[in-house]
Amino acid sequence: MISSDFFHLVAGKYECFYWPDDPWFDNILDAAYPGYDKRCPNVMEKASAESTKCQAATTEAECGTGALCKWQGTCDFDFDNGAWKVFLGIEDGSNLMSIMGKCELQKSSETDCAAYTEDIDFFALKYPTEAKVAATLGFRGLDTMSKEMAAKIQASVAAAVGGDVKAEEIAIKGVQFPVESKIELSTSKSAVDADRVGFETKFKTGLAKDLGVLPSDIVVKDIKDAARRRRSLLSSHVEIDYEVDGAPDAVRAQAIAKTVQSTGGLTTLKSSTDTDATVPADTTPTYQLVVEVEPKTSDPDGTAARLDAATITVDGVTATHETNASSEKEKKDDTFPVLVIALICAGIVLLIAVLVCCVVLTKRRARFKVSADTATKPADTSKKPAGKDVEKA
């Protein structure tokens, strides 16, 4: 039976919490399970689920096949050792129990305890070459994002890519519902091209203020001459294909789509570009769920290639590949080696500079000494000009 102390009621719903600095084991059991948020399981809940699995075993042989089970006449969860395995994972939990057990054997001697060391792969540090492969997928037709939807995307990507990619190790990032639309402004393409950067800045600033987003959320995808399709008008127009990024959910995306569909509300855009704005008759703003998926793998090149070629379907919607997959190897922190090399190089440079200074100073001192000796040495009167000697003789 699990005590009610292991749960925390918030707004009528059970939540979990975490005390990273609390030394009490009971509070560790009650803490939020790392890697989860909001309604996250704690160790007690995970242990309870594992205990149910253990109790399903009816023989000692069957019980022994589980890393978290222990046979004591009946099969039950090995709470003494299993809690750490649940909290840290089977491998790291076993490593921690190994360290604790072997340190316990050294308690008779402070010297032995301090001298004891053990080389253990802790927290999967033996895989420094693993890499994360990132790609952006678009799902036109999906208008919600939740924990359940994220799990479906993870499972679909893992199944489509294969290899050593695991669904639970795929990060889901950059969730948004970008809105795509078109608009025509009463200006010529030549006028736009004369100052393309300036025109786009005015366009983004004006539209962003009308939509309540940042100018950086506006992406101009294309600007083309629309005059050929509007021959009834004497003035030329440009058609702008653009995207509004940053909508966190479909509700916000729908609000943006409604605003851009009605050009009557784009007063700041008209003012900033000094144009009239119209929405092409055949244009309907669209939006889709866009996410960045980031699987972890020891074969980044192969995984990236398979991810680019994969057909990923979630709830009947097949994803479009918004970006090609790219990989970046997870490197260990090279700050210390680089710092050492930098210090060595700096030391060599400093040594050379000191030697040069010494040589220069030595030469200057030598010159100064010669000058000083010349200035202080008394005149030699024993030598006389040859002409005088001859004359005296």
C-alpha cells in the first residue's frame, strides 16, 4: 500500500515534486522522476508498477529473470536495491549499489576507505561518440500538441528510421504552428528591388505589430510581380509569399490566419509600406504542426540518411521534411586540454620574448660600458707624435 504522503494534490490533480538537496530517502522516493514534467511519475509509482510485474512471476526461476525482482517464497520487488535501479536505470542503479556495497566493506579502516577506488562506467560515459541527429518535420492536418502526440511522433520516427534509435531517446523540440499566406501590395517590383532589405524591414515591422508577434517571426519567402494577373489595374502590384512563425498552438495560429485574411485590420502594414494591401482571391491562410525531432544514435550519418528518406505518419498525416537531417557529435568538454595548450603556447611566446629582451639589454649594456670606459680613461702622455720625436732628435 502506498502512503498518501507520496502524492501532492494541486488543483484537484496529483502532481509530483523534487527535493534535489533533501537527504531523506523517503523524499527521494517521493521526488519527481528525472526527465519528466508536470504529471510526472515518482520512484514509488515506478516501483509499484515494477512490483506488479514481479508478483506475476509464480516460480523462483521466473522471478530471477527480472533485474528488479527478488524471490522470498514469493516473487516481489527488490525494494532495497531496486529503487535506485528505477531511479537511475538498471545499469547505473547497479553501479551505484556496487559502489555502496564495496564501500561498506571498507568501513573498518578509514585508510582503506579513503584509498578504495573503482573504475565504473557511470551514467553511460563509455559512449562519448554518440551523436544527435536533428531534422524538422511538418504535419499539415495535426492541430494539437500534447504529451500523447509527442509520444506518437517519437514512436513513428523510431519505427521509420530503425537502427539503434529508441523512441524514448528522441527529443521533441521547437514546437510551433507557423501560418503561411500571401498578400498583394500596391507597389512595383522594381521599387522593391531598389531597396529589398529596407522594404522587407518595413513589411515585417508593420505586419508584426498588426499580428502581435515579433518582426523576427515574419519570414518573407518570395516576392514577385503580380501586375500580369491584375491587368484591370493601372498600377503594378507585388505578391508576397510569407510565413508567420512562433504560434505555440492551433488556437493562436487560427487567430493569426483570421487577421491576415482580412486586410482591413492590417493598418500598420499599410502605413509602414505606404501601400494598399489586398489578399489574392484564391488565397487561404494555412498552418501546420512543425516540430524538430532529435534522435540519439551511434551512427549519425546512417541515421541522418534514413531519417531524410523515411515516411513518417502520425494519425493518418504524413510528415513533410522541412529541413534535411544534420548531425552533431556530442563531444566531451575540451576546455581543459585547449587551455593547457594555450598556456604552453603562451609560455613559449613569453620565453622567446624574455630571451629577445635579454639579448637586446645585453647589447645595450655592452655599448654603454664601452662608452663609459672611453669617457673615464685618462690620456696616455707617454706616446708622442712621431714628428716631434724626429724634430727633437
